[in-house]
Amino acid sequence: MTILSGRRQKAVWPDPVVPTLAAMNARVLVAEDDIKQAEVIRRYLEREGHTALLVHDGRAALDEVRRGRPDLLVLDVMMPVVDGLDVCRILRRESDLPVLMLTARSTEEDLLLGLDLGADDYLTKPYSPRELMARVRTLLRRTRTAAVLSDPVLRVGALAVDPVRRTVEIEGRQVACTPGEFDVLAMMAAEPERVFTRRQLLAGTRGDDRYITERTIDVHVLNLRKKIEAVPRRPVYLQTVFGVGYRLSDGSRGR
């Protein structure tokens, strides 16, 4: 399947769809004003286990990056309100967020301009969605490997989770966790304050194991609260978001 480069009218943002595969479980912001192209990208991202949010103009892209802190931005150059080149220029003054630019422009000057402004990769239209997903995987792998090498310890308030040594500390005290408990805690510690559904936690830690149910996540959270919370029945770290799932906070909400 190949995506064409025609323009379409803008639409409101759809709600992010819960990923069902055990990939990197990244949050990917797609800034594309062509509705059909944006929807195709979203479906492919979700098929690989990511959560995708769509915006349809450059100003909305900037606002969402600042508010939502995505893991990757897929950015069309020809955007209304603020074009993709200006979005990239502004973001590079504020963030090292990886940016994959999409454009119908294919001259060498256009490609070099996008890269000079700070884009991490550049894909010209028409393109294959499979090629786009390969570029996404490469960028996510590169940036997450760099993050682990620079500082492997994930710190959320007084909680420290080391994904390399697989250790947990709370206020300097070692906490013994089962492998399942550790995987859930590490996944949440990598994105503090993000609300995870049980399905997302299950997909990100247990993959496509059909014999594991979402109830397993509830048990892990219950046990973790007994180990890291001062008062497990009134958690300040592992908080329930009713009707949705769980959030790992820095502990300040309960003070």
C-alpha cells in the first residue's frame, strides 16, 4: 500500500486507541493535515503497539508536544497555521524530541533544509507505510538506547528503578520485587504521571501471552503498594485512576 500526497480537509482529533501488541509502547504524535493519510499512519502505529495521537495543524502539534511529551513526532512539512519546518525549528530550541518529517518535496535542497533544522529523519511522498514503520522503529530504538546509556536509573520522587540491574529503592531502602512486579513498575517509571490502562501494562510487560489476564496487573499493583507505600490503602505513588487504570506519581499528590 502506498500513501499519496493529496490534501484533505481538517478534522477533529480522534481519541488515542489502546495498543494491543508488545512493541515499544511509545506515544507517537502524528501531525498531518490530510485526514486519510493520518488515519493510515495511526492504524499502522497501533498495529505495532504504539499509542497514536493525531493533530492537523502546526500550532496544535506544538501545543501537544509541550503538553503531552510524546516519544516521537511524525511531522508533515506542508501544514496549515504553522508549517512543519517552522514547527521543527521551534521545537529544536525547546526539546530533543525525535522528529520524522514527511514531505511531497523531494529536491536535495528541501531534504537538507529539513535535516539542518533538526529533523532526525526525512521521508518523501509517496511512501510505503511499512517503510515509515521501519523508520519509526529505528528512531525509537536509537533514542531509547541513548537514554539508557546516559542514565539507566528511573527516578520518580523518592522511588528509584534501575532497569539494567533490575533493582528498586524507595527512600534509599531496597525493595524486593518479583519479575512481573518489576516489569510493571519499570514501565510506569519510564513515563511518570502517564495514565496506563491495564491492557497497556499487560501488553508492554507480557506481550501476547493469551493466558495472562488483566487481573494480573491488579495483583501486581496491590503487591507493589504493600512494598513501596507508607499506607497501602492510601497510595501516593501507585495511584488508581478510576475507570481507566493506574498512574505512577512522584508522591507529591498525597502530601
